[in-house]
Amino acid sequence: MPANLPPQYFEAEKRFREAKIPAEKVAALEEMLAIMPHHKGTDKLRASLRKKLSKLKVEQERRKGASRTDLYTVKQEGAGQVALVGLPNVGKSQLLASLTNADPGVADYPFTTQRPQAGMVTFENVQIQLVDLPPLTEDHFEPWVFNIMRSADALLLVLDLSRDPLVELEMILTVLHGQRIVPPNKDDEDAGTTAFIKTSLVVGNKGDVAEAGENFAVLQELYGGRFPMTMVSAQRGLNHEALRGQLYTLLNVMRVYSKRPGHEPDLSSPVILRHGSTVLDLAKEIHKDFVTKLRYARIWGSGKFDGQRVQRDYPLQDGDIIELHI
Ligand SMILES: Nc1nc2c(ncn2[C@@H]2O[C@H](COP(=O)(O)OP(=O)(O)OP(=O)(O)O)[C@@H](O)[C@H]2O)c(=O)[nH]1
Ligand SMILES: [Mg+2]
């Protein structure tokens, strides 16, 4: 039985063929279905158009979902969050795998990492969060990658010592600068006050390859004054103890311990505070009520004699033990 389709149907069909986005295709298909006369001759065609339509709608939903979840964030944990930054295939994920309990994909081809993944690095009695990210490239970025870098406490710039680490570092700095992310003390006027100043540690990875030492020496000569840097091998675990310590230093924090009167302090669980914090800052960390109720504190360490009374504005030092009195 012939379909006997009216001319408007063919106009809608033309729009369907020429449509560039799914929403236009959906509109054209719906029009075609509405125009089509109902009879036996159009049954097959109707069924096939309906199938196309439902496929398109599923696709549209999937895209919406993707753009929502495209905004990844990583909840901060531990003493601080450090983001891994680097070109494809330099060993960022391998570094996360060897320093933490995380089990990210590591592969000998680029763009293995597509999503952020976090793991905790242990340094003495402190946990530091390391976040693995997709690689940086000159022309393709996803905004959420930079959002994570901006909200991190510090960056680990990972370079591949088996390739040209100078070129890699320069490219990283250019891309970051374009996103207003800059290492501190860079004489860079146009970054201005809107820039995100990020303390950065340069890590030369693949320190196990033959040319690594020479490449690292060149890097140190040119950038050693500007960045703290270290050579590691993520694969062999080379220099990982030093790296843990450097990660801690990078965070610019201190550890203090609170004790209850008449009790020993728990030295395994420090309170992490920014350098320059006071007794009152510690009180805030422990309990919000302490801020108003705090009368004085006693301190051990800090070059004071043991148990000396100090006021709430007293600046603390790394390793101090404090007894808060309310
Ligand atoms: N020789 C050597 N190879 C390494 C080292 N670390 C990583 N690799 C290798 O380098 C390749 C890339 O490692 P990944 O950890 O996947 O690199 P990535 O930087 O996360 O890569 P993307 O996710 O694509 O950005 C793998 O084949 C690793 O085995 C290392 O210390 N020495
Ligand atoms: Mg990776």
C-alpha cells in the first residue's frame, strides 16, 4: 500500500536531514510523525521514525547527564590537597599508585586518566591528599581540571626525564598562566591580584632512565632558583621518602597537639594549622564553643618552660603541646 505522504512531510524530512543538533532532529521527527497520515501503508515508516526518535531522546538525556557530572570536584581530606599536573604519559598516575593506596590506571599510551582520582600520602603522623588528573595539553582542556588545581593547596608539576623536561615545564607554565594559575614569586605583573597563586613542587619522574640525571641537572640549573625540585622514579620508588617530606613542607602547615589537663597528649593525631596560627586558632579547630569559653592555655615546647601559661593570641610553633582551659 503506498504511503501517500503530503508535501509538508518531505519538507520536515529535509529539515531532519539537515539538522545539526539533536534538538532540531527531534523537532523535525515529531513533525514528520504528526503530519503522516494514519493507515496501513505508513505503519512501517511510523515504527522506524519512532525508534529514531526514542534513540535521539536517550542520547539527549545522556548528554545532559554528562555535562552535569563533567564538573568534578574532590573533597579535601587530611592536612592538605596537592594536585598532580603534567603532560600525557609522564607518570602522574604511577606516582599516585606508588605513594598511596589508590589504584589508578597506568598505561604506556597517553590520556589514560580521564577523571580525578585521590589517594592519601602518609608522612610521619600526617596524611596528605594527592589528586591525579587528566594530562594538560595546549589545545584541549576541560574547565573542571583547572578548578581542581585552583582549589588545591599546592601543585606537583610532574615532568618526564626521559623526554625534554624543560619544554614540558615551560608548556605547563604557559597553560597554567593562561588559566590564571601561577607559582608564587613569579615577577609577573599581569597575573595581578586575580591570579591563583599556587605553591608548586617540580618532580622529575622516570629518574631510572639513563638520560635522567643529565636532564635533571639542566632543569635544576635553569629553574632550581624558582621551584623546589626533586628527581624520583615512580616505578622504582626512588626518593619517595624525601618526596613525602617535601609534600608536607609544600603545604606550609604545622602540627600541634592538644592535651586534656592531667592526661598525656596523643602524639599520633596532630592538629594541622597554618603557620602563624595562635592558641585561639587551635581552640577554633577543636570546638566552636572554645572560642568564647577559652580562658587561657598552658604550653609545652615553643621555647617556653613546660606548662607555662599563655594568652589566646599566643603564636604557636610546630610541635607545641597545648592544654586549653575553659
Ligand atoms: N621508566 C619509567 N617509566 C615510568 C615511570 N613512571 C611511569 N612510567 C611509565 O610511563 C607510562 C605512563 O604512566 P602513567 O602513570 O599512566 O602516566 P600519566 O602521566 O598518568 O599519563 P596520562 O594519564 O595519560 O596523563 C607507563 O607506561 C608507566 O609504566 C618511571 O618512574 N620510570
Ligand atoms: Mg594518568
